[in-house]
Amino acid sequence: MDKTDLNTWLSTKQNYFCLKTPSSPTVTIYGLGDSPSNDLNQPAVLVCPFESKSPSYWPIMHQWVISIEQVKKLELASPKTTLPPTTTNTSSGEYQEAVSNALQEIAHSSVEKVVLAQINTQPYNNLSISQAYYKACSLTDSFAYALKINQEHWLGASPELFLRSDYKTCETVALAGTRLTSETNVHWGDKEMQEQSVVARFIAGTFENMGLTEVTIGKQFTKSFGHIQHICNPVTANIPNDLDWTELMSSLHPTPALAGFPKHQALNFIKKTESFSRNLYGGFLGVMDANQIELFVNIRCAQLFNNGALLYAGAGINADSIPTKEWEETQNKLEVMKAILG
């Protein structure tokens, strides 16, 4: 890679991916090619929408590392496209009706869990993406990212690892269940524990089916993310030499934390229930090079337009779900991005 100047790259409106990983004091900015590549052996940023079975590989042309404070001085270009005029927010009644339908599906089919999402628009004028991204980096210990590929702009702060590997071992985190940090004096309920168990079992089973060895579900812990907490279990394994990475990603994606279980039945229910495309929400993003793979699930995110943002949030529905509580959960999750964009 040559010494192309960062501001020159950004000012000429090239594609980019900015990433701060959890606990990191720096931000890495990747200058991307004009289109995805078929060469899977070169360093790339991987982008996989929810509905896709495998990611696109955007070649990394340049790379810069800056401090979080320097993010405020970046000249991240504003989106040119406007919010689709037909976009309507998911109403409380609409969402709770969908949850009730999901409960009927769970009661009368093999579906154990399904994740239902909602969308919410946040109008704004003259949003500074640099300032919003600075907030995402400084206010949350997360995978904070800003992405521009062609005319699409995305911003997010996700707590959820999808896959990390040094090509000898790999790890991920089974993350599910949600509560407010103000409720930490209350034990996790059966609903949340069951939701978490489904995710952990699915990931471990997928690793084993792909030929990974020494698959281990680690000790459960609670992860705080702003005003929200989740139940987590690390899942680790050893990697066989002949592993097909794209196949592993496709087998894991989307996990029950983002779709439900069994996967295909849950996806069919989502397709017939949700009136919008999730696009990159619930997909995964990250970097793959000769040394490692580090990918995260795209939750707590927003698609940016020149007159507003489209925010996404979802909740896992199982037999113990209460429609009003699931609506409240999605509202609490939306507050993360609203604070970042506000």
C-alpha cells in the first residue's frame, strides 16, 4: 500500500470502512476499492447483509490508524441520497401483532425462537458523520464503525462478535437476552436464559458440523452496553487446516440471536412478517487479512441519508415472550443510536 493521504482519499469520496474494536484507543480506517473482489487471498473488508448467504469482499487499498480524538477532524462525506418517501416507522400495534403471531407459530410448529425487527426514522439537518462516529467511538466500548460503499452510508456501535480467528483457533460470543442496566439486582429470567441457550447450542453445533475440534462453551457472563445488558457465553474451537471460511460464515449466519431457531423456519416467518428489508442490519462486517479474521454482527446501527437516518432494532421471541415487553426492548435498543445521532 502506498502513502496516499487520508483526507485526500475521503475528500474524493472514495469508499471507506472506519473501525474501532472494543477496548481499543485507536481507529483504523480502510480505503476500499470501487467494487468487491473475487480474490479471497488479499486483505479485504467483508460486508454481508442479513438476507445474503455469504459476504462480499471489498479489497483494502490503503490503511491508516488514528486516535479517537482525531476522528472529529475527519472529512467523512455526507450521503447524497434521501430517505425513501414511502418509509414508515413500525408502530407499537404493528409490532405487538407480529409478536402475537410469532407466539402462535411457536406454539404450533417446530420454531423455538424468532427474532422480529422494527424500523424507525430519525430526521436531521446537516448531520456531521465525523461527530456522530466520534460519539460512537467514545460513548460505547464496542465495534464502532462507519462505512461507505458506493452511495450507501452506515454507522453503528455493536457489542456482538461474529467471528475472530488467528487461523489456528477461532472464537465467537453467543449473545442474547436483554435487560436495562438498572435491573442488575434482578436475576435473568427463564425467557432470557432459554433465548441464550438456543444461541450457544446452535453455534457449538455449527462448529462441530464444520469439523472444528475442541469446541468449548465458556462461562456465562453479563455484558453491559450503555444502558443495556446481555447474557454472553464465549465459544471457542480449534481450526482444521482445510476449513472453508466462507462456508463456515454462511453456516453461522444468521445466528439464532438475529434470526431464530431452527434457522430456515425462522427466516421464512421473518420474510412473510416484516414489511421491510433489513439490508445490513443483522448482517456482519469486519476485516480479513493474512494474520487474522475479525468480524462483528451489525446491530445497533443506522443507514444514513442526507435528510435523516433509518434505525433498526429487534427482539428475540420465544414461548415466554410478552408483546408489550418485546416492544419496550426494541425501543430501548433504538435509544443507543438515537443518542449517537442526536
